[in-house]
Amino acid sequence: MEKVLIVLFTCLVTCSFGQTQTEMNEEAYSNYQKADKELNGVYKNILVKYKTDKAFLANLKASQRIWISFRDAELKMKYPEREVGYYGSIHPVCQANYLEKLTRERTNHLRTWLNGVEEGDACSGSIQTK
């Protein structure tokens, strides 16, 4: 009975973690794409919510363009160009995971403009109150 359980457990572990490198790359990139789609949704909602504040919108758009440059520079800083194979076969997963992390951080930051701040926050700037 014990041997049967060991075999079943081994099969379970092997089946649940038996991804190829390509599958892992695709999953990581898919997660990044989901994060990017979420960021774009938040960004578009901010554009709608603040549509009458032209100065803010101009600065938001400039900020987003600069953030994209920052994101790309961060990725290059973390993973500078090296000879092929330097980072190993996991490299596409690592890059996609890092892009996802940076994108989720940006999304959370921008959500502040959607969620608003408590009334009385003296430093709220362009963020509307709740």
C-alpha cells in the first residue's frame, strides 16, 4: 500500500509540475499581458474620470510615456545584453515576471487617482477626494 501511495504521489507531482520551458515562458508572458491590460484599463478609467482637467491629463500622459521608458530601462538594467545563454533558459520567464511586477506596481500607484483620498488630505494634489 505504501508503495502505491508513493507512486501516486510521484505521478501527481510530476503531472502538476511537468511544464516545458516554452509553456513556462508562455505562462509568464501571459501573466505580464494580463497585468498590462489591467494597467491600460486603469489608465483609461482615469482619462474618463478626469476628462475636464486638461492640465492633469497632459501630465498623466507625459508621466505614462516616461514610465514606459523607465520600465524598459529597468529591465535593461536588471538584464543587460549578454552573450546568448548567459542568463539560461529561464531568462524569458524572469524578464516577463519582472515586467509584470513593475506593471502591477504602476497600476497600484495609478489606482490612487481612481480611488481618491480622504477629504482633508492637504497633500492630495490632483487626486480627487472619495
